[in-house]
Amino acid sequence: MASEQERLPRDLNSAALASLFNDELQKAFESLGCFNLAIFGKTGSGKSTLLNAIFDQAIASTGIGKPVTKGLNYYRHPNGYLGIYDSEGFETGTSGDAILTGLDRIVSKSNSGPMDQRIHAAWYLIRWSDRRCEVAQQSFISAIAALGLPVIIVMSQVPVIQRDGALEIHPDAVVFAKYIESLKLPTFGEGKVLLTNALPDTFSDTVIYGLQELLDATYEVVPLAAQAALTAAQGVDGRRKKDAAAAVIKQATVVASGIGAVPIPVADAALLVPNQVAMIARITAIYGLPRSRASALSMAGSAILTGGATYAGRYVATHLLRFLPGGVIAGSVISGTVAATLTRAIGIAWVKVCEYAVTLPDTEQESFFSSSQVREAFNGYLKSEK
Ligand SMILES: Nc1nc2c(ncn2[C@@H]2O[C@H](COP(=O)(O)OP(=O)(O)OP(=O)(O)O)[C@@H](O)[C@H]2O)c(=O)[nH]1
Ligand SMILES: [Mg+2]
């Protein structure tokens, strides 16, 4: 690895860095693969709302939907890591039968294809206020399970209020869920029903509820090969993103200490940069960033990367070296330990930048990445990291 790095030009210019970042980001998204979810439930049960609460809104607004079978549309997220089969306007009965026929075809065809084309999980939504689970619904659920799809039963739009710090679920919803569970449908947890509410409602004090549990259940049924994509695609569980990013940082740190195994002069800290850019790109993908093509460009052109070799390499080296173990003693050379520590600090700071950026609305996110804000944020996190 070190020799490959050494062959790279010492002074990567802005354009070279921006294109390196773009390539690495592309690679990072590709290596995540794709998590495919099928979502069923009567029209108005809250499928779109639940998807928007758990995943990036881009799946609904910019994901290009195409009808794959009667009653079923497939949406692919622009970043490639999420595919949704949405049974929009679904009613059980004849339209359910048509879906099943088409679904059977899709499942058998994709099962012989690559992993990222398969359907990895299915959610079946039952709106709590329907207060009944018809025989037609039960047979539909059993039929999709019989196709080999892991099905999770979700009760949607459940009124949950917070009182004195405790959550109160509407008792009728609890009774209804118990009833459905008594049917022991062939689904996740032997017919277990996960209660959710995906929209806060100030009028009734209803709070968002059950999304983490639904996500956890989904991880339980999804094959390992699709879990990295799920981690990037979901926006509910920050812990899983952080853990995935930590693994990337660890790997980059090992590479960096290899590069620094032969101590390099501070002036050559740019040697560390390609590895750091790759790390930054992989972390970026885990956070599902950027959400749009425009912010991808501003990101690649951002101060961190284009100011880049300087910034992530020399700037950091000269400004932080004195805080680092061995920095003072080693004087003007970067040892393996220092290279690793620098890379780690950059990774951790970039995770914080991403954690912040995902909270921003699309338009603000774009200006965040294209202005000096990103540099200031990164700088600030880096300093607090020393
Ligand atoms: N309070 C609350 N309202 C919800 C929730 N989910 C959906 N709604 C409301 O219920 C209505 C229908 O939700 P959608 O998400 O469009 O339902 P859908 O299943 O996608 O419907 P189709 O696309 O027609 O099949 C909307 O007005 C939502 O605002 C929820 O979890 N809580
Ligand atoms: Mg919908």
C-alpha cells in the first residue's frame, strides 16, 4: 500500500483531489451495494410516511419510480444503496392477487441474480384505526412469506403520548396488536406486531414511536451482505452509522501508520492525503451524503479537499503535530504513530461534519459544503479532537 501511495504526485492539485474524491465516493457507494425493501399495506396505511421517516426523503421525491408489476412500483435512491418496492394505492383482494403473481416472478428471477437485486425484507402495514385484520390480508401476508420473503408486521399511526416521561400507547392498539399476534402469522417473531407512529401530532400529543425497533427487527432478517447499504440508507440509528465509520477509520489508520513506518518529513504529509481522501469518501457514503448531485460537486470542491493536500496534510501536520504523541520529540518528521493519529483525528472530525450535515435541509446542506462553513466546522472538530 505504501509503495502505491509513494507513486502518487506529492502535490496533488485541487482538480486532482476533487476527482480523486469523486472516484472514491463512487467506489464507496458501489461497495455498499443495495438494500431492497418491499412495503405493503392498504392505501392510506402510512407506507410513504413511514419510508420518509426512516429513510432519506429523496427516495420519495427524486427516486425514479417505475412500475415493475401490476400494483407495485420500484424506486431506486439516487445514491444507489436503497431500493423500494411500493404497493401504492394497495387494496387486498383482486389487486393483491395480481401483485402476488408479479411478486412471485420478481422473487424467483432475482434469487438467481446478484445479492443487491434481491428483496431483502418486506414490511406489511396495518393501520391501528382499521381495528381489523381481514382474512384477505392474512392470506396475503402468508403468501408473501411463502415466497421466502421475511415479513415484518407493522402497526402504523398508533397514538402514543408522552406523560411524565413515560410513553403511553393507546390501549386499543395494544389489544389489537395482541389479537393479530394470536394469529401466529408466518412472519418475523412468529407473527410479532411492531407498533409505530411515524409522524408527530401536536393536536393529540402523539409522538414518533417504534422506528428504532422496526429498524432493529429489519437488521435481524436482512442478510449480512445488505446490511451496510441499510446502515447508509437509514436515518434513524446514528449509532450504526458511527460504528460503520469507526471501522473505516480504523482501516485507514492502519494504512497511514504503514505509510509513516518510514518516517516522512512534515513537508511530505501530502503523502497521507490519498488515503485520507478515500477514508473521507467512505465515511461520507455511510452518512448517505451528499443528497444531491449539486452538493456532491460542492463537496468535492470544498475547502477541505481542494485546499486539501495543504489542509488535510500539511496544515494539520504543522498545526497539530505539537499536540500529538511523539510530535515534539520527532521534530520535523511524521512517524507511523503520528500519521495514524492524524488520520484518525481527521476521520473523527469528518464523522462530526457528516453528523451535522445530515441534520441540514437540502438547500442549506449544499451551501454548507460549498462555503467556508465546512472548513470551519471541520477545523473546529479537529481542534477539539487533539
Ligand atoms: N399521525 C400520523 N399520521 C400518519 C402516519 N402515517 C401516515 N399518516 C397520515 O396518513 C395519511 C396517509 O399516509 P401515506 O403515507 O400517504 O399512506 P400510503 O400507505 O403511502 O398510501 P398510498 O400511497 O395511497 O398507498 C397521510 O395524511 C399521512 O399524513 C403516522 O405514523 N402518524
Ligand atoms: Mg404512498
